[in-house]
Amino acid sequence: MFGDNMFDRFGKIYKPGEIIFCEYEPGDDFYLIQSGHVRITKVVADKEKTLDVFQAGDLFGEMAILEQQPRSATAIAQDEVKVLVFNRQNFEMILKSNPEIALKLLKTFSRRIYDAKKQLEILTFTEPEVRLAAVFVFLAERQGIKDNTTKVELSVSKEDLLSLSGLEEREMSKILESLIHQNRIEMQNDKLIIFNIKEFDRLVATRKHKRSI
């Protein structure tokens, strides 16, 4: 993706199964994948859960540049992985000398900020059913679902829904069971099928409109 000179200066290779960084450890580096796949995992309820799998061209660990906080997840090389490793010390130099990386970082940061804003908006809804509907709409948007799509399949678990909605488990389970009984959604392991996402979108839009009046 970038020249050999760049890889000679900042490159690193990880073997299959090798841990790149661990959840909760201090972080000062971020990574741009040149080749291979990196699996991002997090321990939830004493079980390791895969959050995402990144590939060539993807950035990960970049929040270390913005926040001085421990890693929020673990990164593991799924196969042989070649990455460029950057940190706070060379960050400014990278921005000046490599516009392509600078643009990629800007897009990544913008997406993270947008996601954080949407997640905060979700928590402002007081009605549990509306809050969960807002989560459905947010996940559909993040997955790139087009406006003219009605039925959607989302890769999401109940733990993800709990985390995003901020609801109590019993309360959320009751709503999900009701939606399943009404044939409005279906849940299969870590997959959520929504038969009419526009219905939930309208509900959220209506509540937002009422709050603005």
C-alpha cells in the first residue's frame, strides 16, 4: 500500500494468532494494516467476543492518539499481518508527509465522533421501546443500509444491544420478545433480522420531532 521505505521505517510483522495489544493495557501506538487480517475482541461476561475484523487499508488503535486511556479491546493477528506502526512522537510528521494517511485518519476520527454523537442521542430517549428502535436505526446506518431497503440483517448480539441502549437486561428482553411475537424482528445467535426498518425509523423520527416542538 505504501512504499518499502515507509515499511522499513514503521513496519512490523505479526504471526497468525499473535497478540498486537491487549485490552486494558496502556496504548500509545496506532496501526495501519498493509496486509492480512486483525481480529478485535473484548471480554464480555467472562466470554471473548469478536467485535470486528480489519483488513488491508484499515486503521485500528487510533484512539491512543486522542485519549490517554487503556485499550478498550484486544487486537489479534488472524493470519500473517503487516502493519505500519505510528505513535504520538511521529504523528505530526506522518500528517505532514503522508496526506493519504492524514485523510484516512480524519475520516476515521469523524466516523468515531459521529457514532459517539448518535449513541449519546439514543440515551436521551426515555421510552425503552423508542430507545431500542433508535439502536436498530443506528446499527442499520452504520452497516450502510440504503434508504430504500426494508428488511435488514444486522450482525449484533444481545450484549451489543444492551450496551448501546443502556436498558436493563430484563426490560430489553421483554421488548425483544414482544417484537419477535409480533413478527417484527427475528434473532439468530449474533444476528438480528428486522423485517421493516423503516417502521422503527419513523418511530424515532416522530419522537425526535415531538421533542423539538
